[in-house]
Amino acid sequence: MSKRTGPSTLELQNLIVELKKAGREQKVPLWLRIAADLERPRRIRREVNLYTLQESVREGETAIVPGKVLSLGEFNKKNIVAAYKFSESAEGKINKTGKAISIQELLKKNPKGNKVRIIG
């Protein structure tokens, strides 16, 4: 049986450590949940299309995707979408009306995780 190694990119490892630290220090279970989702193998990490975001997010909420956002569909809401990765075209479509940011940026802007919905 092979040994589980976890995420191999240093960027992702640092993000997971940062999320766990913020979750424990500020007692915000959202960040611990996102860290656990990002620790999963790449083949089962979440991939979300824009049409799913369009249907799932309400006005005034921030969507967080612990994985990658893909460009299938349209997104025309003025919401913030945070994700580990974006496809180039998905990021462009989101930035036309809303704002696409990284999970690290969201952690700095909203450390308590208020009005954040996990999608995927």
C-alpha cells in the first residue's frame, strides 16, 4: 500500500497551514473545512462551472470553491467568488460583473467568514 503524501505544491501546502491556523485561532470552522477539502487528492477536488455558481449564490454572499472554477455557463451577479484556481475564461467572465479572488485574499478580507457559501 502506498503512503499518502498530500498536496505536493508548496503554495497549496502553505495555504492549508494558513487556513488551519486562522480556523483554530479565530474559532471559525469554515476555514478548517476549506483546509480539509484542499487536502484531498487532486482527482477528487471540486470543479465547479459558472452556471452552478449562478444558480447557487445569492446577492450579497461570497462564494468559495475549494478547487477550480471552470467557464461553462454565464455569471452575471455582482458577487465575490473565491477559489483555489480559476480557468482563464472563467476568471474573465466573473470579473465582468463580480470579482474573482484567491482564497488567501478572502481570508485576509473576511477573517470571520461572514456571508460565505461553500460551492461544489
